Amino acid sequence: MLEKNNDDYFEKQKPSIIRSILGLATFTTIIPLNVFTSIEEMAKVTWFWPVINGVIGIFGALLSYVLSTYLHLPVLLIATIIYGFFILINGFNHVDGLMDLGDGMMVHGTPERKLKIMKDPISGVGGICTLFIVATTTIAAIYQIIDLNLYLLLIVTELSGKVGLLTCCISSKAGKEGIGKYFIESITPFKYILGLIVSIIIATLINPQLGIFGIIGGIFGGALAALFGKRHLKVANGDVLGSSNELGRLFSLIFIIIAISFI
């Protein structure tokens, strides 16, 4: 979920690309960069978001390597720790959005009623079950990647989570309110293609054979989240965007694992 309750969080500053990028990283992660700027300035660099997540993926890949090579922990435990690390570093924002969307999808009624349910701070069975399915499947997929010693692909899959978010932005209609609309409205076809090209270059440099499949999986996951948003809400909000990140990561992992069996 892309929401903040502190009205003083955003500050008008002299615009700069670097400040916007650092502000976006501050806003969406728990990394203590302490660079605060306006939501409009952050939204301008939405296309760069996958690279920020790629940096997070580097730490996840390094952590998985250390836990496996030097501490010799069981692979299932490592996979669980890595998944926990990824959702923690993002401040649980995207997981929160996934649970809210799960609640909304399970409710019968109008889009307005679904949106009202999604704003309820208490998660229902729909949200809990949605998180359980996505989390356990993601952990199982990370297990396979680590078991094959393909640690660097965790960079690709984390980067692909934000490719999913960009895909959801470009293929969705923004709601009338909420922070999510700024990111959706900021993405033009040019910026989307730019972010996609940068992501593909990074992914193929990491793994020429499998990297592109991770990106394709991220696109699929983001498109799926956009479809859920259109079907149930008619629009996309911060919860839908948060869900697109989690689904983008998940399907990136799945597409890579499928590709491995054919290569």
C-alpha cells in the first residue's frame, strides 16, 4: 500500500533527479536516507523504481549467499528469511496493499463498497488467505533459486517486482484520491519503456539466459494486478500498486523456474 498518514512527510524542495530518487527510496523503504520531498517530485522518477529495488535485491542475494555458504542454514529457512527481509525493507507497505486488495476481492457488491472494505484497518479472511498463498508460494520459489545457487537472480526478481508496479501503472486508470494516483498519472509510455529497457539491460547482464524471463514474469504479475483492479474497483489505487509489486516478484520467480527446466 502506498499511503502515509503523516501530513508533514512531504516537503517542497528545489527539484533534482537525485533528490527525487532518494526521496522515493526514503518514502517506500525503511532505509534511513532521510531525504524528504513532495509526492509530485517522487512520482517523476517512478520509472527508476526498479533500479532502487534492484539495489535491495543485491543485499538479499548477498545475505542468502552468506547464510548458505558460511552458516550452512537449511534452504527453507534461508528462503523464509530472504522473503522476510524483502518485505521488511519495503516497510510492509506492499504486503499491506496485497492484504487490502484480497479483502476487497472477496467482498460482493459495488466498487465503492469494496474500496470501503479495503480502507478498514482490520484485515479479514480474504486478506489473510491472499497473503498466505502469495507468501508461501514466493518462499517455495525462492527456495528453488537458492537451492540451485542462483543467488544473483534474486536481484532480478526483486527488480521485477517494480517492473510489475510500472506495468500496473501504465495499464490502469487512477482513482480520484490517494497517493497511488500520482504514480499512475506520472507514467507515460516513454517513461514505461525507459524503465523497462533499463530493467532488461540489468537483468540480462546478471544472467543472459534467465534474466529476461524474470522481467517477463514481472510484467505478467503487474498486468494481473491491474486486471484485478479493473474488475473489482474499476480503478487502481495504492493497494493495487502494492499488490502488483508482490505479484510481480512472485511471477518473476515462477517464470525463471519454468525457464530453468527448458534450458
